[in-house]
Amino acid sequence: MAKAFKYGLKGITGYLEPAERDLLRSLFDDVISMLEPAERANQDPLAALVGLDSEAREPSDRALKRLLPNVMKDDDAASLEFRRYTERSLRESKIGALRAAALGLDKEELVLTPADARHWSTALNDIRLVLAERLDIRDDADAEHVHRMQDWSQAEDVESYLALVYNFTTWLQESLVQAMLASLEA
């Protein structure tokens, strides 16, 4: 069973069972595959080098839209323009954090540097955003409904399994953030 992240003499540490590490690795990979931009045959090399994407569009997948939201609610044109200049670097940053967190899954005991902790926090947050969208969490009542699912033996369908995974990643992220706060106070 996983042990919560804690701050101590070694830094921020945590423990995950092999099945929990496999689950997280799979989740990291799934979100990475969502975020990887499509390769284009005739892409301008200079634009690619500086991160411009003239073909950027608002995602149709609600979960991806949650990871890459519009910056202005009431101005689609301005949001699209901003997206063209920033989306590629945002995707790369998120993918980098997910890959960095995945590298730490090779050991049972996790020992995180401050940079590792930031990567883990970002990666877990992105996983939770995707899961929240898949579970259709819109308000506190929806979140409470999902939070009631605590027993893995009760998982009868995809939704209940996703709810358990969401609760696990929420708990893991919460313990990580608490450990990060403890490290700042020390």
C-alpha cells in the first residue's frame, strides 16, 4: 500500500507498491499521448524552433481542453491567437513534467528533490484534471459523490474504477503538497 509523501532528513519521500507505480506510469503515458502535438510534414522549421503553431486549434476533447484551456472566456479570436503562440511550449512543459515524474517510478521508495516534487505535483494535477473531466466533476456535489467511492472491491464499472483512481491521485497529490509546504517551513 502506498505511503503518503513526507518531508524529512532525506527530503520529500514516499512509497508506492509495484501495482501503484504501474498505474501511475500508465496514467502518465496516457496524458503524454493526449498532449503530444501532431507532426506536420510541411511545418516551418523556424516556427517549430520558437514554438509557434499557426495551425493550433481549440481542442475538441473536453479533457484536453481542460489541460489547454482558452485564456479568455468571451474572446475566441484572442484565445486562438494566444494559443498559437503558447500552446506548443505549454504542451512540452506538461509532457516534460510527466516524463520527469515517470522516471522516479523505477524505485519503490521515492526521494524527491524540490524540482522533482514540482514535476510530480504538475503531473498529478494534470492527471486529476483529465480524470475529473472523464468523471464529469463540475461542482462540490459531484466531487463528493466521487469521493464516496473508497473500496476497490466495489469497482464494478469504468466510472467507479476511475473514481478510485481519481481519489488515489488526489490523496497522493495532497500528501505531496503538504510535504512541499513542510519543506518550505523547515
